[in-house]
Amino acid sequence: MRTSAGGTGRDGTRLRADARRNRELIIAAARELIAERGPDVPMEEIARAAGVGVGTLYRRFPDRESLLVAVAGDNYRRVAAEVRNFVREGHGAWHTLRSFLSHASDVRLSLRLAFFSERTFSMLKHDAEARRSRDELLATLERLVRDAQTEGSMRTDVGAGDVVVLIGLFFDPARRARLPLAVPDDRYLMLMFDALHSGNATPLPGPPLGTDVLVRQLATDDDASPTPQGEPSPDHRP
Amino acid sequence: MRTSAGGTGRDGTRLRADARRNRELIIAAARELIAERGPDVPMEEIARAAGVGVGTLYRRFPDRESLLVAVAGDNYRRVAAEVRNFVREGHGAWHTLRSFLSHASDVRLSLRLAFFSERTFSMLKHDAEARRSRDELLATLERLVRDAQTEGSMRTDVGAGDVVVLIGLFFDPARRARLPLAVPDDRYLMLMFDALHSGNATPLPGPPLGTDVLVRQLATDDDASPTPQGEPSPDHRP
Amino acid sequence: MRTSAGGTGRDGTRLRADARRNRELIIAAARELIAERGPDVPMEEIARAAGVGVGTLYRRFPDRESLLVAVAGDNYRRVAAEVRNFVREGHGAWHTLRSFLSHASDVRLSLRLAFFSERTFSMLKHDAEARRSRDELLATLERLVRDAQTEGSMRTDVGAGDVVVLIGLFFDPARRARLPLAVPDDRYLMLMFDALHSGNATPLPGPPLGTDVLVRQLATDDDASPTPQGEPSPDHRP
Amino acid sequence: MRTSAGGTGRDGTRLRADARRNRELIIAAARELIAERGPDVPMEEIARAAGVGVGTLYRRFPDRESLLVAVAGDNYRRVAAEVRNFVREGHGAWHTLRSFLSHASDVRLSLRLAFFSERTFSMLKHDAEARRSRDELLATLERLVRDAQTEGSMRTDVGAGDVVVLIGLFFDPARRARLPLAVPDDRYLMLMFDALHSGNATPLPGPPLGTDVLVRQLATDDDASPTPQGEPSPDHRP
DNA sequence: AATGAATGAGATTTCATTCAT
DNA sequence: TATGAATGAAATCTCATTCAT
């Protein structure tokens, strides 16, 4: 049984064991460096951190964008399980949402990665599994938001898309690195939650932003068909 | 008696008319491009946008940092008058603070510019007038925050420094440009205000952040006189 | 057992064959051009002369200084063997000294290269092998001078350091290139030797200049061990 | 009575008093800076040192070469009187030659300046007075050398041209600046004299080099007629 | 398949020289 | 006429990407 997770080449053929290992090393190094220094770190440094040559990196990922896509996809996968666990616990939607976004820095990275650039986003469409993971993540987020709103603990004029935007704006490591200040993430995360909590009556301009809007907004120019072609391996975990 | 605003060379001598005009064109172009694409836009593009040669740009500003400083300084000056007007109106501190930060996009740019890099910040110290403007801006912010807290409309576990950080994190045009979404600034500004409004009881980690902390944190190596006038951050805890 | 001469990267690892060849082409081109036009020839020209792109040059030598160091180091190595041969012959120290400096233009280039700039010199300290070669060269020079003085054929109020300075002043190709004259090196080399010959009684201001002085004068900031082996300048005053 | 000394424009018209003053300030500043840092000092620095704008400098001297020519010419004139004095004293030709070259740093600068570049040299041909001063200087040098040789104190296989070459090679301030060593000029000047002193029997390759050779060698490509055209003001000091 | 060398297109900065004020 | 501002052609160096080993 072939799992597709990060283990297939462009044409769907199985990668050699060492090749797959390199692929993973590269993605891990890239995630680290990107999280630390933003999406513009020199390719050579990523290669060095991964312990491979640039050539290898480029053989695996023909350009920077496709590496970003891979990192994003990988991250979604990493997050997928975590997501389910968080939800299972059942401490109330609002609390779950908070701890979900507070503790899982991978989640935050995931939410940011999809929106690094149009091309990153649009390429994501061609990796069916990553897209599926992403959609699961977004669906979970949607559900948590909806439940929290039903509970009455979250204001109803915001949507899951707003949460994604907030995360995307807030947690930019490049920006943070540039701020010559040691500001604690937590403090501003808390403020963000307070902003989202119900009891804040200021009416917001515009309707709640759903994640569907985010996704749709990016899927206009390219092909509209949901999963057009090049789905390397349709079979995935049950 | 003329003030020197924008019209003096490094040594304080008056610039020739055409030179001053170019200087202003450059700063305007730089502000525009920086606001649009962040502080790393090619110098050549800035020059082109200003309608001058690179050489001219470099004659006026020997390196990128000094251009950033100039843009920051200029922006502070542009903001200074506006600041006073806003305050004069007197519709209550909270309302004033909101409209102050909501309407003046220059204010937001100013608050961000000071913290682009340590060197930008530190060079700013040597431009007395820009520093004065900055300090006036920060002092105003401090006052508004304090008053709003006294009014009971703003939570007391945040400080003016927190506002600056939030602005700095939120309104990064480079980041925005990268987001392939047309997100309305207003919406998130509102959320930010709601986060800052009183009635949000979640205790924040850490003490309120004053602007003095921001300024002091960056002023270690150089001159010791922290903030010549415009006392930012008197005590304001409840 | 291979020596690493010219064939190792910065970290001592073996270079690939083609890289080593390029490295050598670059050094050769640089030596040529530097000898012809001084240490300021455009990097791009050096690259062109070597038949490579600038990028290659910069990959090998991250900046101009490090290229100069490499050329110096290489030159020392080239000279090292020659030095021993000259000395072996044994026609009397004075004669040896003369032919040593007369025939080997590489020797002269070497003696000049170490003193192009403080940074060149100081970086040289970190290339152990080049330093060893340099020290061997200087030690040989010291010995020849001392022996010639013992023989009675060389004035005793000069030292090997003086010889280096004279070479350094005389054989500046940039200077020569600028002189719109075809002056024969030999002629002035001969005059220099006559100046150094004994029987010239004019007392010189200052003590004989040893090469140790040259070396020490430049070795203040960095490591304290002055000259690992190849003892330049034992006492040699009459 | 119009004296031509530095006081005429390109077309021979008398310069306004302030213009002449500027011309002199520029030349003085240029001499200083050139002597200190070689013939490549930025034009703007020369202008600044002279207390004028670059525009003024360029109005006076259309390019760098012509400034060098002017500095050379001026220097010759400054030296001319000195030359006569030195000779008048009459302490023996050898002694005179030594003190002549030892004490008058202007003399040394003059001897170097003529040979900075072909164009410098060739342009000199168009400034009749400077050429005359130069020729006087060279003639004096020739005479001193000849007399010293007649006295028996100077070797006869060298000529005044050799002396010029030696000076030209030795006293390059740019070179000296680069040497990270404080070497005393005197010491090497003394050595040079010892080289030139009789009693040094090593036969030199080639014939004595006369200054005529220097001059002739540079006058081939251009026009051969001694003072072709454009002698701005033939009348000069009686 | 892996490596890392080579490439060349920018980006920054300097400075000789021209030109508007 | 004096000024110094404007220009643009180098020169240095970096890095994404391609290609030989």
C-alpha cells in the first residue's frame, strides 16, 4: 500500500528511500528557517541546514515556490492529527479554539503559509493530499468558530476567515525579527482572543469572513475545477 | 523665521530650491513605495519613481538607512499638526484615540517606521526635530491612553507601547502586499480596538508596555538623555 | 601524501577537479593582472581573464582581499622551491642574494604582496601554509643578508627588512605602468645592489630594519605567536 | 604688463582677480592632496579643500589631467627660484645635488608629476612657461650631475634621467600610504645617493639616461614641433 | 541520484563630469 | 562667474538557478 505522504516524485513514482529522506530533511530545515526568518531565506542556506547540496534541493523542488508549497503541505499533514485531538477533548468550543491556536505553533505556521503568495496558494491546488489536509484544518476551524458562537462565547460578526487573517498578520517571523524588541507573542495572542470574544459590541464593517471566501478568492484566475489533474495518488488514509 | 523642516542639508545649511524639491520628491516616492512594498524596495526604483537618477538619491541620502530615517522624520512632521487637531476636538479620549489611529494612515506609518531596524531608530536620535515630532506623537498617544483608561473606556493592563506594537505588527504593507487578499484594514482595526476596550477581563501576561520602554530599549549605546521633551509614560497604572 | 597546496577549500576539504582548475586559473589571471596593473584591477576583468564568471570568482574568494591573500600565498609557494635551489648553489652569499632577487620576479612580487594592505597581511596570518612559505622566504633573506655581511660584501647598517622595503618601493607595477617610459628593471636593481654593497660609508639614519620588525609591526591586534617557524631575524648587527 | 603666471584663462585673457585667486587655491589644495594621496583623489575633495565648488574647479580645469598639468606647472615655477639658489651656494656639485634633492620636497614632487601619465606629460607641452621652468629644472639637474661626475664624486654610468626615474619610483605617496609601515624617507634617500656615488663599480646595463631621453621619449606620438601652438602668453618675467 | 561549482542578473554605492540656478 | 545638484557609468558583491562531475 503506497502512501503518498511526501513520498512521491513529480510523476507519482515512488521515491528511493534515501531520496525520500532528503526530501524530508529539506522540508524540515525549510520549515525551521522560514519560521525563523521568513520566506526569503537563501536556498543555499536551507540546503546547508538540511545537510544536502543545493542541487539536491532543486532536484526535489524546482523553485522556491514549490518548496514553500511542500512545506505548507507537510505542515498541514503534521497538524491534521493534532487538530482531531484538540477537538476530541471537549472543553467547550471557545476554550478549544484558544488552546488550539495558542499551543500549536505548527497550526499558526500552516495558516500563514497558505497565504505567502498567490502562486504558493494556487500550486497548492495540485497537491490533492495537502489540499485535503488544509481543508480539514479549515473545516475544523470553521466548526470551532461556529460552536463557540453558538455557545455564546464568541462574537458572531466574525468568521473563521477573520481568524486566519489575524493569524496571518500577527505571526510573521520576519516582521518580528525586524522589531528590535522582545515582545511576547502570548500577550498579543491574548488581546486577539479578547477581540474575538463576545461582549465586544462594536459592529464591524463587512460580513463575517469565512474560510471559503479565502479559498474562493484565490481560485478565480486559475482553473476553477476543484482538483483539476495531477492527483498523484488518490488513495489516502481511510 | 523659517523652520528648517525638510529644507536643510545635513549640516543645516539651506538647500537650493531645486535640490529641496528633489529631496521632497524622493521622500514622497520613498514613502509611497515603502508603504506599498516595505523597506527593501530597490533604491533605483525609488529614484525612478521620484524622477531622478540614483546618483541624486545617493547624494541626498548616503545609504538606505538614512533615507528611511528621512522618511520617518518627514512623516512625523506631517503627523505632528494632525495630532494636535485630533486632540483639540475633545470627544472623549477613547473616541479620540480611535479616530486618531483610524483616520491618519500617516500616523500608522510613523509608528511603524521608527522600528524598522535598530540603525534606523538610532539614527533618528540624531535628527533633533524628527525626534521632537516623534516624542510629541508618542506623548500624545500616552496621554490618550491614560485618559481613556481614566474614563474607564480602555482596559488598564495595556499601555501605549502595546498600541505601537499592535500597529507595527498589523500594518505591515509588505505583509499585506503578500497576502493575496483584499482585506479591509478597518475591520481589523476595529477588532484591535475591541481588544483594547475595557470589559475584556482576560488578564494579560506581563505589565502594560509604555512607549518609554520602546524608546529606552533602543537607546542604550548612544546618548543618555532619553527623551528631551514630550514626557512619554508618566505612571498610569490604576 | 598530498600537500594541500592550492587544492583545498577554506575548510580544508578537497576541491572538485574543475573547481581546483578554475581556482588556479583565477589566481593565475589575478597574479598577471595584479602584477601588471596593481591590486585594484576590477574583479570582473580578473574573472574574464580567467575565463570564468564573476560569480565563480566570488564563490572562491568572497572579496578582493581574500583573492590577494590567495595570490600572495600561491606566490610564496611558487617561490619556496626556487628559494632553496638558489641557496643550495653556494656562490657566496652576496652573489646568491643578487641573483636571487634579480632572476626571480616571483620573489619580488611575493615581497610586495604581503604589504599591500594591513588586511591582506593580517589575513595571511590565518593561512598557515602560506605563512610558513613566507616565513621561509624571509628567513632565507635574513640568512643571505647576514652571511653577505659576514663575508664583508654587504654594508652592515642595513637589514633584510630594508631590502624588502626597497623591493616594495621599487617594483610597483601600477607605478611602472603609469610611467610612460620603458625603464629597464635591471638597471635600477643594479643600482639598488650597489647601494647595499659595503664600501658605501654614508651612515644611514636609524638601525638596520629586520623582517621581524615588518612582521611584528603588523601583528599587534591578532594572535600573539609571531612567527611559528622559520626564525626571521636573529641578531645580526656587527 | 601681463604676467602669465597662473593668471591667464584658456584663451589668454586675463582672469578676474577672484578667479585667479580661486585658481591658486585649487592648485594649492590639489598639490597637497596629490602629494598625500596620489593623483586619484576625488575631484570633489580637492574642490572642498580649496573651498570652492566642483563647478568652479571644472571651469578652471576641464578635466583631471589638466589639473595635474597645472599643478606640475605651478610646482615647476615654485621650484625654479629655489633651484637657482641651491646652485649658487657652491659647496661642490655632489653636495649640492644631495641637498637639492633631499631638502626640497617640491623638487621631488615636480620630478614625479611630469610622469604621471602620457597625457599629463604631453599636455605640458602646451604650457610654454611651465615647460620652460621644467626645462630649467632638468637643465640644472643635468649640470649638477655632470659636475659631480667631473668632480669624481658621482659614478659616470648614470645620467640625470636616471635620477629622475629613481625619484619617480621612490617617492610615490600613494604607495607609501599603502605600506603599513612608517619607513623614513631619509633612510632610502641616503641609500639612493650611495648607489649613485662613485666607487660603485658594478657596471650598469644600458647607457646613462639623460633627461633629454625622457623628454624625447614622450614626444613621439603627439606633435614633434617643440612648442607647437597655443602658447598663451609668450611674455613672461624678464 | 547527489553534489556543489558556475553562471549572470540585479542591488548598492562611488565619482567624474555636465548643467541648472 | 560660482555653485553645488544631477547624472549615469562603473565597480563590488549576492543569490536564484542551471549544469558538469
